[in-house]
Amino acid sequence: MSTHTPTVRLTRRDGLRLAATGTAGLAVAGLGAVAPALAEVPAAPAAGPATLPEPGAGLTPGATAHVAVTATTLWVEPGSNRPGIDDPSLTNPVDLDAWNANMQDTEPRRWLTGELESQAVLGSEVIVDEIDGDWAHIVVTAQGTPRDARGYPGWVPTVQLVVDEDFAQQAASAPTATVTALTSTLTGTPSGNHPGIDVSFDTILPVLGRTAKAVKVAVPGGRHAYLPADDVVVREHGEQPPLPTVEDIVATGERFLGLRYLWAGVSAYGFDCSGFTYTLFHHHGISIDRDAGDQMNHSGLEPVEREDLQRGDLVFFASEPGGDSIRHVALYIGDDLIMQAPNAARSVEIMSLTEYDPIGEYAGARRVALAG
């Protein structure tokens, strides 16, 4: 049975719904396109088995799999998507630009509130709990939540997952390439020929080799491909990013100013409020829980009084003045300003904390330990 319970679902839908509704205040191709291209490059023969792992195959309860698309979207219930609107997000490959284009108006985008759980980018490790037709209930192991000690739960299309033992072994032992560009594109050659799928900021893939201008990476279900060296940072296996300064975190956030809000988003194709703060810190090697209330109450962060707020603190807002249900989180950047992904009608922005909270829903702040 699914680990998703109605009580938990209501916490996600109702406790955070107000942030997306606003009541309170990169064209892609499939991984399959990369693998055939590699066969056309004699100097880079394919490693591993002659037959590539098939997306969706071997997904049994308890299996470990990896995300095989730019980003997979976790749904509260299987099959609750809207035909004709959400289709580009459910395929392999996905087309997240097309999905965003289908939701230019606020109401179609606001509809996602409470229907989605989270997202996971290419290469993310997941554990399969249940299969229901063309859908799999999974947990994303990198995203913390008190709902499940193993990771963040939700339903995704089976075709967006792959059981790839070679990739799993490489992920467990190889150096890593973390995407620092907002988006980049996997290609079949170091020179950038034979483009495959786009990859998002904060995607992490195993490194198989390097050239002067490209990094050779493993891709789940796709043998190997290349990313421009300027678009990634390479680290040894197990090496953590240097502890960031406040200015590092703020500068990373500023790169996304103007990006349209997407409920459940954790990629350069759209963030929700806690997906934004989660990704900013995760990219710099700091783990905090996925959801706003859990970032405040379950991430072990230092409480901060409002009069002691400093640049880089996380500030939280309740669903009503004095309430316990946390609906929103933002990054405080000093001088009464916050940086946030506010709601479905808006984009990542900087605005006055006082103006954002005219009725007193401010619920507290937490400080992440940073360098300097």
C-alpha cells in the first residue's frame, strides 16, 4: 500500500495552499536521443551492457531506480493529471517548457496546488513502493521530510524511471558533476553534437571523464553523454561543496529572479516557495527539509528573533495570525527585504517583508550556519 495518508495530504494541500493561491499576500528531447547518437561516435564506444535499460522496466516494490527525464513531477494521486495540459510533464522525454506554456494563465497553474507533491531532477535516486498501472509510488531519497524517513513521497509515471545497475554503481563511486548553469544540454559528443535532453540547475551526475571543454557523464538508462565544462562543477566522490557565505546563497537566488512560480517545483523550470529555499541550500551542500513547515520545525535550524534577523535567514509565515500551520517560506536579504517564490500568479521576486505581511502572519525565522 502507499505510504501516503489522507492526514498528511491535507497538511500539504491546506497548510501550504495559501502560498500558491496568493490569498495571503528549455525545449527538451529524450535520453533515448542521446544513446543512439553515441553509437555514431567511434572514439567513444558505449560502456556496459549491449542493451540499454528500458524506462519503466524492473520497477518492483523495494527497487531502487533513478529519474530518467529532465525532472519528474510527483503527484498526490496517480492519474489525476489534466489531459492536454499536463501531458508534456508525463512523458519520456518531458517538455517542461511546453508544460509551462500550457499554464501561462494563473488559474491553470493554480490548479496544481495540492495536486502535486514535489519534483526530482535527472539522476535522482528513488525507492519504489508501489506500482499502479503506468504509475509508481516512490520516495525521493535526497529530499527530507518527517512524512517518511527514506525520502519525499509521491506518484510519478513509470516511464520516467529506470532501473540501471551500471548508473547506480557509478553514482556510488565516481566523481560528480553538479550543473551550475540554469539549464544545460546533454550531447553525444564532447563538441556538442547530437543534442539530447536538457538538464536543470542542481542536477548531479557521475563523471566518467573530462576533455578541455566537456565533461563525460553517466546518465540513467543512456550510457553516457557530455556536458559543457563551463556548465558544471566537478567534485571527487563524497566531496562536499565549500561551506557557502550568505552572499553565495543570495547570489544564487538572484539568478532565478523572474522565474515563474510552479507548485512543487525544484528545478530551473519553476519553484514553489520551499522548493526555492531547499534548492538554494542543497546546491551549496546544505540539506534542509523539502517543505516550509519542516524547514522551520524539523531541520534543526537555529531560531532567530525578528529584531535579530540577518541577511540569509529563512522567514516563515502561517496560514493565519498566530497560527501553527506554516504556509510559506522566504529568504531574508536585509533591509526589510525578502526573496521568494510567492504564488501561482507571480515569479521569483524581491519585495518588502512588511508589505508582504500586512496582517501579521509572520511565524518566525531560522538561521542556517554559513561561512564568514
